[in-house]
Amino acid sequence: MSLPTKIDSVLLSTAYFPPVEYFAAMANARQVMMERCETFQKQSYRTRCCIYGANGLLSLILPVKRDPTHSLPITETEIDYRTNWILQHERAMEAAYMTTPFFEYYRDDIYAILESRQRFLFSLNLSIIRLLAGLAGIRCDISFTEEYHRLPAGETLDLRDRINPKFRGESLLSELKIEKPYYQVFSHKQGFLSNLSMLDLLCNEGPNAISYLKA
């Protein structure tokens, strides 16, 4: 069943340079809420993003410190800086998007957040999400959960597990009827790759990104 054009309320997990569908949900919702009371989940967009490299799909993974109890809330999950992942991610972004029309306009702001070396994953991701949403022209306030509920109340659309690299159902972009190709630098090699990190859409489309996101 197709989603309504305008979503009343949406519940999202935190994410590292989230995919395009994440921002499509934000752009088409009246209210946006972010889950801050869950525990950390591995192999999700909470610590990874996908960009379009010269050889195709490239995953960037942000390392976090292990939690032996697996019970810490996501807001207390700490980033692991023992490896120089920041430089690795910056170099990967540079190689992927240095020839796109808009990367040079956004690079300094993006790198400034990465190089701020924030302690907690949730805080870093929130800074990135707010920056990308602002660059895309999405105007919305983000509120936060006060306690964890497996099922959200009311008419809230729960996308905490739906926006996941392992999800194999119909994409949110398809349900919103906005999934379509846009310009990508390496599409002549691998074809169009849908629903990559919002970074991909912004670097290639710039201010036109909001037109792509709106249902």
C-alpha cells in the first residue's frame, strides 16, 4: 500500500550520513521524531553510509567502542578514535565527489563536523543530519523520544528498522513515488545507484535536492 503524500509523524533512528529515503521521510512529514532511548544496533545505518565510488558502491563504517553489556542507550555509545577513520572517510568522499558540481561548496562544513571529534555517536550523527537537512532545504524541527516503545503511539510512521541496509522490501522512495534517476558522476560505469547517502544527492544536485525529495 502506498504511503500518503504527507506523513503526519515519522520516527527515525539516528544514522551516519543517512540515505536519501531518510531525508525524504523528513521532507514529507509534519513532525519528525528521533529515537534516543534505544540500545545500539550493529550493521545498520547508525554507523555506516553508502556512497558512489569510482568502482561502485562503497560503504563507510564509523567505529564505536564496544559495550560489553549491550545495554547502553544510543546516546551513550562512544566513537572509537584509535584508527584514523576520519581521514579515511574524507579521502573516500573526496575521491567519490571531487568532480561533482557541488562538493566544493559543502566540503568544509562536512569536514568541520567530522574533525570536531565528538565523543558520542548520537551527537555526531545529529550534527550531520541537521547540516545535510539544512543544505537540502528541509525545514523541520526534530524532537526526541523520552522512553523506548517497541510500537510508537498514534499514527506515527515507525521507520527505525525500515530504513536499514538489510531491508529488502519496497523502498520508501518508491512508496512515495519519488524514486527516479538523477545525475551521478560514475553512472556511465555502474549505472544509476538509488538511495545512497544524502551526500550523493547533495553533491550531484545541490539546491535541486529538495525537489527530488518532495512527494
